[in-house]
Amino acid sequence: MTNEIRWLVRLLAEQGLATRSQSMVALETLGADPQLMDFAQKLIDDAIVEDLDQLERLAADAHTRGQSGPPPSADGQIRNSSATTPAIPLSGVSTPPMPTSPPPAFDFAAVSALDNTALAERVGKLLRESAAYGASDLHLTAGAPPFIRKHREIVPLSSAPLPQEDALRLNTVLLAPHQRQIFTERRDFDYALALDATNRYRVNLMIHKAGAAGAYRMVPAKIPKLDDLGLRNIDTVRKLLSYHNGLILVTGPVGAGKTTTLAALVAELNEQRQDHIITVEDPIEVVQPPRGCNVTQREVGPHTKSFASALKGALREDPDVIVIGELRDLETIEMAITAAETGHLVIGTMHTSDAATTLNRLLDVFPAAQQSQIRASVAESLRGIICQRLLPGRKGGLVLACELLVGNTAISSLIRDGKIQGLRNTMETGLKDGMCLMESVVFELWQQKKISTDTAKANITNRVLRAKLT
């Protein structure tokens, strides 16, 4: 248990938000070496702590105190406390005021005075602290104030716009020489940044009218478990993974958590099977160490020219499972369908909002002369579609809403006959197969008081369901 978590357990008990026993139960479910923000999120998910703002303040306090060591006590253990008992003395350690600004602190005005070694160290620290604070992204853009994004809300880190030269240095100081050359030549660059074994980031660098800009997406330190994602009908999802051939699609808009779900699916296969898994990603975000499976991870750019070329090569590399980071063009989609038909389980992602849109996008990339053939191929090979959205929670944070399509006989017939407009009715009658519609799931989340009425209305178009949102 980290010092930060020890402090948070103690502070929660002192404030009467969670007893030590409740905290220990939550920690046990997180496995070995849980991180502070994972623990905090677990407390929210299990409804142990409902005051999100107070929890965030205590977590920030615990993060600061944890840098100096564990909570002091006579026996070296965390002692229980509650709202009815006096707070345990902190042995001379003064209690700092609750922070009113996010922990990530950086003197952006001093960038020009730092050499590259010192600047690289400061940027690395900023990234680590942003992740510890629970941010999903860090943005460093010339001509604009730097900011982080947390629960989709923008949190400024400074009021002053970054000068052009400072923005360029901040965004290139962590690059290797060959990466800096690629960025200079292409003017935009995607890569995976690993500060250490637990701090990884997906980075996009670009040049815009005011200079350089960088977007840093935090990658979870731990490979997520399927059971922890909040997916609906988890047994149905596991059934999809039990097939040894066919096509599974994970879809949703940007920022919907597709990468996290994809990583969890691969991790599940990795633990449950003894197969050869090949992944093609741009870039590699979540590293999957071999467990039951031999996992070969390839990155577009350093390891292969494109998704299509990697997929063509994969078919000659004796794979059992092929994972494609994004199905974005006709050649890649056509080869993915072919691989699914020829005895491989293929899992890919697409940027679509629901199952019907996904199928239309999948089919419409093909010319008219191929439509009949491709509909038959997709009808035969499609195992299921997991379509998800992340919605703002009523008590803060984000809530996963998930639509699930299962490729049963009725769905296959609709696809083969080109009658995608009948998909909704078929999914409504497919509840026994584990299917669920996005709007129905959103309505249930509203009934469970997990999302607000405004959020529900923004994601439900069905008149009958909207009339019930009162």
C-alpha cells in the first residue's frame, strides 16, 4: 500500500466519510499495488463515498502528504477512526488548508531559463502529477494557456498564453532525436510516451497558426479488468470473446473509452486462452505482457507502414486473434472481414455512435458492385458490436453507457438483405441474447440517478422515453 493511500484511508476515517474497514474492502478488490486515483474511483463506484468534491480534496491532500512518508503512529499501522471519535493527532504535522487549485504546478514563465535537462524533468513531473490528479489529458499549445481536462471539464494551469518558442520546447524536450526529426518533417506526430513502467501517455504533436501544440492523453497504469468497466451484460461480452473466429467491433465517439475497453478485451483473452494475439496500434498505448497468450504488439510507423500492410502481414504470421486499433479505410476493413471469415477472431474499433451507424459505415465504404458480397460476408462473420459513450455523472465523474448488438440469426438476415433500418426493432426483441439499446441504457442510468435529466435528454431521442424524463 502506498503512502498516499495510507494517508487517504486515515483522512477518510477522520472525516467520517469511510471507515477503515470499508476502505480495506475496497482496496482488496483492486489487487496488488493499487494507485491513489484507482482507490478513489473505487470508493465512488461502490457508493462508499458520495461527496465527490470532498473526496477530491482529501485525495489531493493525501497525495501531498504521501510525498513525505506514511502517517505517523506508534505501531506503524493506520488506525481506525470515525466521525464520532476525535481526530488522531498528527504528531506536530500541521494540517494544510484544502487546496483550491489542482496539484499540477508548473512555472511556465521560467521555461526559457531552464536548460533541456531541467525542462525535461519538469515536464515529466507535470505529466505524472496531472495523471495523479485524475486528469485525462494535458494540453500545451502555443498562443493559448496550458490546461488539463478532468471529467471532460477544462482546468487552466496558467492564465498566460504560451509563447511560441516555449511551446515548441515544452512539446519536443522529451522527444528522441529521430522523433524530433520526424516531427520537424511531418509537422504532426503521434507517439507513445513512457516515463516509466506505470506512467504512459498517448501524445499528438502538431503545428498550428500560433506554433507547436501537444495533447497528452493519460494511459491507465494498470490494465483494466472487464468487470471494472461498467459494461452491460458482461456475460454476453465474454461469450463474444469465446469465439475463435469472427468480427467484434468496439465503437463510440472520440473520448468514449474505446482504448480502455479494447485493452480489457485483450487482457481477458490473454488470461483465458493459450493463443497468438497480434495487435496493430497507432501508437501502442497499453502494454500487454504475455500471460496465457503470446502477444505481439506492432505500432504503425516504427514497426509497420500502415494498418493495412500490418494486417496483410499478420495473416502470414500464424495468429489466432488480430486486434486492429482502428478500422479507417476500405483496404483495412476488407482485410479484417476476410481474416474474420478465414478462421481468426478479429477485434477492431470505429468512430461511430451506435450499432446501426457502425454497420452503415462498415458497408458503405465498399463500391456498389461489392455491396451484395460484402453484406453476405459481414452477416456471416459479425459476432457483435460494443458501442459506448461516457456521460457526465450526477455526482461528478463519468458514467459508461453501452449498447450491445449480438450477431444472431435475425441480425445476420437484416445485414444480408440490406435492411439496417430494422435493426432497432430486432435489438429490442433480442434481449434474451444479451442485446441492449443505447437509449434504454441511458434511461436506466437516469432511473438509477447516475446521470442528470439534462444528460438523459441529450442522449435520448425516443419520444416515449423522453416523456418519462420528469
